[in-house]
Amino acid sequence: MSDRRSPHRATEPVPRSRSGAVGRRSPRTGTEPVRAQSALGLRLLLSAVFLPLFVAGAAYFGQWAAGTGTGDSPGRGMLVVVAVVCGALALLAAADLLVVIRRLRGERGGTPGPH
């Protein structure tokens, strides 16, 4: 059994380059940020554009499915599936929009939420 796993033996701290469960980490060079940042402006734009599109798609395909009779092509089941997928993507876009807005407020000195 190695010294790292034995709580009874005094060991030296594990170097930061070897910490972590998987693989080796490269030592920090000082040029990369400590916390990775995403392009919040782009995420805001994409969420704001696709949220209404997915909501409109869910409503459109839901109405189409409601007006479909037996033997029509595409079938009611397929249209319901597409409407549900559009609804799920609309929820995902809405959640991302809320997260991006919260992070932008936190960066600008507003009321930051929990991290």
C-alpha cells in the first residue's frame, strides 16, 4: 500500500502537478486564468436568439400535431416528439440565459449569486 493512502504514516504533500484523479496536470505558467471564463457575450446572444425560436417551434409543432388526423404524414407521434424536443431546448436556452445574466451582473458589481 502506498504512503498516500495510509493515514498512519506521515507523508510529504503531493505535488500540485500530481494532484487530481485522472492524468497529470501541467504546472501553471502564470499566463492562464485561475478560473476558466466562457464568452458570456456570445452565450447571451445565442440564448437570446434561440429561446424565442425554440418556443415558436414547440408551439408550431404542437399545433400541427393537434390538427393531424389519422394517416397524415408526418404522423402525430413524430410531431409531438419534435415539439417536446423544441420545448426542452427552449428550457435549456432559458436556463443558460439566466445563468449568463447572473454572471454578468456579478462581474459588473451587481448582486452576485452563489458560485
